[in-house]
Amino acid sequence: MIYPILEYDSTREAFIEPSKVIRPLDMPGHCVICFFKEVVDKIVTEHNAKMLVENRWEDGPHPVYEIEFNGQRLALYYPGIGSSLTAAILEEVIAFGCKKFIACGGAGVLSKDIAVGNLIVVSGAIRDEGVSYHYLSPEREVVANEIGVNALVKTLNDRGVPHRVGKTWTTDAPYRETQNKIAKRKEEGCLTVEMESAGMMAIAQFRGVIFGQVLYGGDDLSGIEWDNRGWQSRKEIRESLFSLCANACLTL
């Protein structure tokens, strides 16, 4: 291959293989990956969470916690931002012992009729990032795990929460989301754009674990000019989304 990113190597064991360098912990099988750090901090305080592992990186710790939720053990953590970091941390949490994941986060919307706070269950992702190409052979898209999608859809339906199911566009370069690329992704059926979904789904497939993700509508990229819409200030949406994901995760 001319381009290194397309040189997929199907060798199962890496030089630094997580299962060989990470010792498994007494870890809940279910885990919520929450991209809202302030929500994780609040849950940790209110539920008197137990820190299972500090998991320190060069930018600081990325601790994994355990709480009791609806009478069951549940792990949770904040994964950082961007496909490279979130992918590496997901690898480690899988090696620690978690096998069933539901992630919640926010995303830019590519359609103006998706209001701030509207929920999108991710059915697949356009692979416009780097991580997924190290885990799956080159393809344009990665398809979400059906079990994870169904768990989220059922939880939302049971609670009467409106939502959509659709594709997202995962990119490493938010400042290179050009009008041409946005138009093409909309033609391909993408409802949102974010930075992590494709990589995390690829890892889940490679490692044989269950992964589902729900996003809430954030900033608007559908018009002539970008509209932030104050999406990161929606405290109630972000907190309620964690609870919905926890309930969905524990049904897996």
C-alpha cells in the first residue's frame, strides 16, 4: 500500500498486548463511558463511588469507578476526547475485565431539524479517523453492534424518550470539516459528526465486546455558518443521559 493508514495487519497479538501487560481486576461486567466529565464527577460524589483503578496517563489520571445502580454493580469512566486517547483507554478497561459498554456523548448535527438535546442512537460510523484502520480492514463504514443498539432503543422506547437511529461521521480534525465534506456526509446519511465513535466501535468488534452509543444533538453544522447553540451548557440533558445509558447497559 502507498498509504500507511491502509496497511491493515490482521495479526491478533500486538507488541504491547493489553491482556499481557494489564492485570484483570474485580471489575463489573457492565460499564458506562460518559463523555461529560462534570457528570462523572457528580455521580462519583453522589453515589460514593469506589475508584477501581487510577489509570494514569501523561495528561493525568483517567480513573475507572464502580457504583451501585438499581442494585447492580456498574463501572463508569470519563474517556477523554479524540479517537486515539479514547481508544487506548477502552482497550485498557476491556483488559481490566469489562465486557459490555454503553457510551453517551454529544455531537455536532448535520440537519437543522435535530434540536439541541435530541437523541441519536448510533447505527454506524463513517471512518474518517485513524484508529479504526488498525483494528478492521479498510472499509468506508463500521456498523454498530446490534445488541448495543437494541438495548438503547428499548430503554428509550420504554421510557417514552424520542430519538432517532442513524449514522455518524467520525473525524480526527474538527477544524477541517469543510462545506464539501459536510455535504458529502449528509448525502451518505450521516446525522451527526464527532471524534470517537468509529474507533470505539472498531475496537469493540476486534475484542468481541458489546458496545452501544447514544449522542445528543449539539452544535449545528447544517447551515451557512456554524452555530454553537450553547450545547455544552445543557446540564439536565447530560445528567439524564447518563441515567438512561446506565439502565440500558445493565440490560445487556
